[in-house]
Amino acid sequence: MNKIILDYISNELTNEQLEDPLESGDDLLGSGILDSMGMMKLILFIENEFEIKVPPEDMVIENFMTVGHIITYLENKTV
């Protein structure tokens, strides 16, 4: 799950080559890796890839700040 999300962000959503490889703890919005449109594309990818629905009330920074946060969110959704 972690590698799938990291690869998608690195290969599909970043506008420019990252200086360092993307890691699970990197702040996606705060560091400028993703903008708001990129975040929406990421949520759509997650919904399709992992066959879940992310309701609007779950689209908060606490769930999507880092890939690590996303993994925790997904694990809680699939339990």
C-alpha cells in the first residue's frame, strides 16, 4: 500500500522532479509536494485503487498530511 501511494505521487502528481525520494513522513501539502488539486487527484486514486469511498468529512489534513497518515486512515477504514 505504502509503495503504491508513494509511486503514484512521485510519478503522477508532482509537477517537478523531487530533490530527494518521497518518504512516508513527508508533509505533502505543507512542503508543496502537492497542491489542493493534486490532493483531490490523490483521493480519487485512493478510492479507485483501494475500492473505498472517502466521504467529505474525512477529507481533512489529519488523514492526508503524509503517506503515513493515509496508510493509517486506510487501515482504519478497512477494519
